Amino acid sequence: MSAAAGRAPSANDAALRPERHPTPTRSCRIARCADPVLDPGGVGGSRLRSLGIGVVDFRVEYVKSSDDGSVAAGRAGSGPPLLVVPGMVETLETPLTDYAEAFPGREIILYDRRGSGLSQRDPVIEPAEILIADAQAVLDACHSSEVAVLATLMGSVEATALAALNPDRVSQLVLRSPVISMADWAQIPGVRAARAAMEQDWDFYVEAFGQMVAGWGNPGGPAIADRFRQGTTRDELAAVHDALAVIDLEGYYAQLRVPTMVVHSPTYFFPPTYTARIAALIADCRLEVYAGDPARILHDFTITRRFLNEQVSEIVDAGFQTVLFTDLVGSTELTQQMGDEAAQVLLERHDSIVRAAVEQHQGREVKHTGDGIMATFGSPVSAAQAAQQMQRQLTAEQIRVRVGLNAGEPVARGSDLFGTAVQLAARVTDRAQAGQILVSNVVRELCAGKPLTFDPTGAATLKGFEKPVHLHELAY
């Protein structure tokens, strides 16, 4: 039985809470590729690729869990982040675009649960809490001070644990048809029959699942079944069910301190009294009943959008600012060459140098990005001088870092910043070489007449921007 069963979890439960750090370490950092591609032969049978499905572009990245297992996470859109914990079997491509279209103005993060999709394909999952550790690794890789979390049915296990263990990071929690324990779900007659069908006739089970989700007789059912079949196997799905079934959420629900909405669905087996019992366990909780089209329940996020929009603090213009990013070059290779501890010491030295320069030039650190720091300045000249100071010292200590700057009017939510100005600064940084400071043309123009030297590098085509962007190298 899980350590969580029957009592509220504590920080001393090592199995429940993977090793944590103020900023993501190599055990929970996205392994990024400059130009990822999806081919046979990589982790879980695939390498990385930036994918574009329909009208939504998204990128797939990997995070490392506490046991060094690989979890595929996808991102789409921009704005305040919404982490979607997978429900039954959701592979990244189709659901991610659905969520991105359902929640415009947000960055959607969705991952493939271990044993499915592009993530590590394990027919045995032990201990069960490793699934919570996987979700924690994805949350740590978000690099945002506040993240909303959404889950349906079995996803409520990892989602609730995340919110309980990270009250300082999870801003809102939405649980659609949640469970107290997956063991409860497994005892429902219809679910017991489905489990028997899964064990006896996998193809029948998958086809029936597609019909249930799409609505019986809906022509979209076979397509859902095909995606289900491609995303997992009978043994892998059984392993996930068995792992989640031993985790009791009652202690986690009592520990929640974030605004939460629980949605009861008449379609999903449980009586209203069961869902009401869950809501009663949570300190700050709203209980809603889904009254829409049962065939659309998995894709109808009207109630969720309303709750998130009510809870979100007002997004306001942050005023004109200069945004600076640093990025430690080749961090993955450095970790492999130097080892975790030495690489962490190097990153901490980078952090110290960058933070000192930001403070000296009246800037503000917005957040740590895992391999670097994002900061803002009220003056583009101050930002440029800070970039020079940090790059001189980093280069002297042979720490290879790229620095990028852009100026504009981002939007603010809490202490974080979003919008085109931020996105362009990040893309400029990606374009820079080790030891280089690259700035957008607007930064160069705003620094005119100051003792700063800029060399044009030409127009560059940056991801996400239709028109070429003129860049300049700042000498230091």
C-alpha cells in the first residue's frame, strides 16, 4: 500500500516527493535540441521534434524524472501556463492542439504519461509514486512562478498530488470527474467489465473506448480508437491502472490550499454524492455539475475556462521594458562530461554573476529558466551595460553563455511577464553564439548616442515571427 494511503502526506515521504531544488537540476530539466526531429531510435522509440498539427504549432521536449526515466512533454501557445495531466491515454499531438484552441491566451503544457505515447514505455511501474514524480518533473520544467493544473478522471491522481505538494507553484486546480482512489473506480461494475474486456480482447476494448468517448455511433470513434491503440499497449495500460489504484488521495485533498474546482459528470459512473464528498475534503473548492452534451464532455471546457478566468489576477500592461535572457550553452553535454554536482556548481556560479549584474544596473530578475535567467530593465542602456558586465565576467571564467535582449511592452501576471516582447527576446537569445550578446534593432536604436558599440549581423528569420528581424552584436 502507498505511503499516502489513509493519512495526509508529509514532506518526509521520500517516495511521494522526489528530490527538490530551488531551480530544476539535471534530474528534472528539459533536454533541449537546437532543431529537434521525430525519428525512430530515440527515447521511447522517438527523438524530439517541433510539430505543427493543424493551425497550432507546438514543440515536444523531454524531462528527466527522479529515477532518470524520460517523459515527453509538449508545449503550445503563449501566456500564463496551464499544465494538463493526461486522463486515460492521451498522446501529445491531437489533445495538445485541442487544449491550445480551447484556452487561447495560455501556454498549454501536456505530457505523455509513462507507459504511453512518446514517453518511456514501461510494462511495470514501481513504485506507484513514480507517476507523481514524473508529473513533478514536468512542473519543475515549466520555469514559471505560477501554473494552473487541469485533469480529468485518472489524471486527478497526479494533479491533486502536485497541487498539494506545490502550494507555492500551483495557482489553480481543476478536477473533472476526480476520484478519491482509482481503486474506487476499479470497483464500479462497468469499469470491472471494461477491465475484463481489456484483458480478454484488447481490440474490442479499444474500439469500445473510442465509441464511448466520441458518443456511440459517432463516426469519430474509430479515429479515437486508433490513437488509443498507437499510444499504449494492454500491458502498459494495465500497469498504469494498477499503479494509480494504490494511491489514496484523501490525505492530499485535505492538504490542498489552492483555489479548486471539482466538476461532476453524470456520464462517468460516480454518483453525485461521491463527487460532493471530494469537494467537501478541499478547503477552497467549488463544485460544478456538467450539464452539456455528454458526447462532448471530454472536449467541452466552458466551465473550466470560466473558473480559470475568474481566478486569474488581472493581466495588465507592464509598461515599456527591456527583456534580457541568458542561456548556458551545452548544459546537457556539460552535465554528461562533468557530472551532476560539478555542472550544478557551474550553473550556480553563472547565477551569481548574472544576478550581481542585474542588481547593479537596477534590473529585476523575473525567473530562472533552468539553464539561464530572465530579467527586465526600465532602461535599455542599463540592460546593455548589465549584459556587458555579466558577459565579461562569464567569459573570463570560461563559462560559455549566450545573452539576448529585446525591448517592448510585455504583459504582466503576478511577477511573470508574457507576450511578443518576451518571445522575441528569447528567440534572439537562441540565435546568439557562446560568448555573444545579440540585441534586436529596437534596443540598438534606443541606445543611440551612448558609449556602446553595435555590429550588425543581418536580418534573421526567427521561429514564430513571419518577418526577418534585424539583429546586432553588442561588443563588451
